[in-house]
Amino acid sequence: LRRRGRRGSKMAANMSNVEDIRSRVLLGEFGVKNVHTTDFPGNYPGYDDTWDMQRFQKNFTMDIVDLDENCMEFDMVGIDAAIANAFRRILLAEVPTMAVEKVFIYNNTSIIQDEVLAHRLGLIPIKADPRLFEYRNSGEDAGSEIDTIQLQLKVKCSRNPRASKDSSDPQELYLNHMVYSGDMKWMPIGNQADVFADANIGPVHDDILIAQLRPGQELDIIMHCVKGIGKDHAKFSPVATASYRLLPEITLLEPIEGEKAERLKRCFSRGVIHLEELNGKKVAMVVNSRLDTCSREVLRHDDLKNLVKLGRVRDHFIFTVESTGVLPPEVLVTEAIKVLMTKCQRFLNELDNTDME
Amino acid sequence: MAGEGEKKPVLEMVQADGADEGCVTFVLHDEDHTLGNSLRYMVMKNADVEFCGYSITHPSESKINFRIQTRGGIPATEPLRKGLNDLSDVCQHVLNTFQVRFCFRFNSN
């Protein structure tokens, strides 16, 4: 090991650990090693690392582990971190959605200030398929039916005549004193009533509290929603979050049994290590390393830390995508992949144009 | 989204006087690490490329300087074009695999 200070020491590559360096990230006691991708042509003698589409297609697999209405967990194996990260970044910032952009406040006598109210309205997710709309051109002020959704919020709070004299519960005393996102009504413009007849356009959730009112206060607001991307403002991001982690790998360097096995089991997350009964003694076996959170607790125990090798598989990504409800998570992933393809196409066209000149 | 009226540059090429066609810095506008890092990986996988790197000149400006140096006198636009095509093909393959897997899961439920 040559020590290079804080830049990290490099492992000497010999026959036995070349595969390890190429494909595993090592979790050590004080640092993480072999993080970067090194399999570029020329780095390893005897390996042909030039890009080969057939080899990539042979090694690449995907597996959908968990899927429900809003959340999806899937695996991507055989791809590099640069591309997996590109997908993650696009899911967060470049898949378009519709969100409230312009708020026309005709009357706001509540105690919520105009700008705070407008900010809150912008963050409400709007259930409208953004693929059916276009971006608004930067010069235009008035929206047309192809790029704008119009919503109205008109609530007036009044005293409940049927409330009993000595109650103090606002639920009973006042009518319409809580303004929820369910009160936002869609006002179709142009031919939207025909085109979106069965899609009920409006907020995804009906129970988001926007403001509270007292008798005599009212809100009279018209909102215009436009198409945008998360890069511009976070309200346009279609995911609650999208993240990935690498598959952990735990290797036991020698058989661990008895009381040490019990302690080893407690060092990892539940379900990772299972104690088998062999010849009357309990032997530790790694059953499901995917469940581990890689806390490296085992490296804090002096008698256990040399018996275990912790690492992560560098090209196995466990993605978790949680949608805000605008689009189902599988649609978001396909849209993100298409966005990256569009980016490449844009520069390919530009290269062709400059070549022709 | 696209500028109308005046034409905004999308891709520029900067080359030092006297350098051959193999050493070029491309300026990609309206891009960041998303395309920069993934394209850098694809171009580095090309055996003809001697150097490939990208940098973001200033975080307030959304453009990247993408530099390619080739060996053997190959013009630098070739590895760039190949990298873009390869990245596009990777995305297409990922998309197909995902859709197959999703239909498989959907039908088996």
C-alpha cells in the first residue's frame, strides 16, 4: 500500500484481487476504497474494456422487486454509476409535470399573506398528464388550451347558525373554516372539456390544508398551471424522491461459531446473518446481504473485524422511486430514460448540422 | 424553452491554433453532470481516446466544457459522435428491458 495522504491509498493489483478491484467497493474501517470505475481500455493488461454493446446486453438485467401505486423498487445490474446517476438526476429534475405557476388573487381577506398562499398553491401536485400538454412560450402572458390548466378556489367562511351557544369547537362553530386542496375546482378552457372529459383534472390529494379562515374571511383565486421541470423550480419535480444504493456484499473469511456468531449477528441488520446448527454448534451464515444498511458496526469489534470483508457490488443498483401521484412510478422511469435519449439526439443533430455547413 | 428570435448556441467547438483535429474542447450549452458524466464514461470506453474529461466552468452558467484528445490523428468529433450513439443505444436497451420486465410482472400478478 502506498500512502498518498488524504487522496486515498491505492491497492496493489495482483492476480488474486484484480476482480475485486474491478467490481467491488471495499468498506474499510476508516474509509471506502475502490470507489471509482477503472475499467477503461488500457488500464488492465489482459482485459479488453472497450465498449462492446453485445457484452453489455448480455450482462445487463433489470428486476422489479416491489411495485405499488406510488412507490417502486427495482434493480439495475450491469450498468455503470455514471448512467445510473444520470437517470436519478433526470427523475428528480428533468421529467416535466404540471404545477400552479400564476395565481390571480381577486380577494384574499384571510390571515395568510398573498405570497405565502401563492407559494403553497404552487407546491400542490396537480394530477394532469404532462405529456398531453406543451410548454408555454416565454413571451406569452395569456395561456391557451394546449399549455394551461385553469383552476379556481372560491371559499367563504361564515358562522354556523345551528351551533350550540356554549361550544368552542371550531368544527361546529364555523362553516368552511378549513380550505383544503379538494376545494380547488377545474375550469376547462377551450376544448379541454371534450379532450379531458373522463380525466378529472385537479390536485392529486384532496386533503392538503391550504389555509384556515374565520367568519367574514374569503378567498377568491384563479390559478394557471403550466408545464415545467424540476430544474426550474422544485414544485415541478414528479418524485417525492428517487434514490439508489449499491448492493452490499458481506464475505465471512473464516467460519464463525458460538458466542462470536451471536455477536456477529447483532452487528448487522435483522435478517442478514442466520445462525445454522452444525455439529451442535451455531455457525453464522450470510443469508440476505441486501437487507443490510452497511453501518460497518462489525468493524468496531476488534475480534470480529478481521473475520469479515464488507463491500458493495459496483454495478448493482437498487433504485427506489416514489412518485407524488402525478404519474405512476414506472411511467416516470420510462420518461426519464427517454429524456436522456432526447439529450443525446439533440447533440447528434447539432453535430450533423455543423458537419453539413 | 427554446429561444425564439435570436439563435442560442447549443454546441460549440474550441480548438487551439496549430493543434490538429484530435484535440478539441466542445462547449455544450444547457447541460450539467447528467449528460456530462454519462457521456464522459461512454467516450472513455473508446480505445482511440487518449483523454476525455468535462468540467462545469461556473455553477451559475449551465454549460460544460467537454474535452476529447484522440490518438492516431482521428478527428475528435468521431469519438463524440460514437459516444452519443452508444449512450442512446444503452438507453434504448434499458428502456426495452424495463418494459419487458414490467409487462412480465404485470401479467403474472
